[in-house]
Amino acid sequence: MEINHNCPDCGENLSLDMDSAGITSCSNCGAQLELGDDAAANKTVRRVKSFGPRDYTDELLEKLNDLERNSLEESAIASGQGAYIASEFMSLRALESVSRRITNEGTWDNAIDRIEEQHGELSGYIGMLRDRRNEVAHPDAVESSEHLAERTFEQVKHTLDYLEDHITD
Ligand SMILES: [Zn+2]
């Protein structure tokens, strides 16, 4: 079955073969598109997410709680829809939750201070993420992009990989 659907990236009206489920690309802008169904069984076309919880090892995912895993998934979904600040906010939210859990500190700033004390080799790196979290959480002018959303997601992942031995469920 062919349906007409607009490309979520460039708006081009595309004729898509919904029977060939899976990934296709926009004939106008080349965006990778995923065909599927939503909860009401309507046909959907979503921008393919370039990153997501699948980038994590199973061992690490199992150490995360539901909120943290959901935050990473929502980060990926938001980026796939072009909501890049929202994407960064959600991946940093996962980091905030883990940081507060492993340090028993109640605030983001105190948790990051404690991690910097205990893991000096992380300090510049996690300090950068502290600043980014404050930028995307506050309503001053802030810009993001697919590249920045992916970079933040990857930086959160590297930090959690590093801290993995300290995370207990
Ligand atoms: Zn397009």
C-alpha cells in the first residue's frame, strides 16, 4: 500500500510503500525515515534515531532504574523528532539521576562536586556536562542541533560507562 506522507525533516510530500516496513530515505533531503504504526494503528513516518539506549551495554542498562532508562529513550525519540534541546535535557536528566544516586547528594551541583572529588580524572569532562545541563535547563538563549544532541548523549554514556562499577541498583 502506498501512502502520501510529508518528510518530517524537509516537508517534501513523499509516496511511501508502507508494505515494505523498515527504513527508507527521503527522496528530497535524504533523511533516514522509519515507517511504522502508532498506538491507534495509524501509519507513521518517523525520523530514524541516530542514537539511543541500544548504544549501552545490557549490563549497564540493567543497573539503571526505570526513570534513567526512560530518559535515555526519550532523549533518542526527541532527537529523532528534531527536538534537540529536549533531547539533551533528557540524557542529562539520566546522568543527574545516576549522579545523585551514587553520591547520595540531593542536588545536581552537589552530586557533581562529589564525583569530581572522588574521580578527579573525570572533573573537566563532567564539569562540561554540568554547564550544559544548566544551559539547556534555563530559558535563556540556547541552541542545539542533531550533532550537539548526539554529542551530549555520547558524553553521558561515556561518563556512565566510567562510573558503572559505582552504580548499584
Ligand atoms: Zn526530506
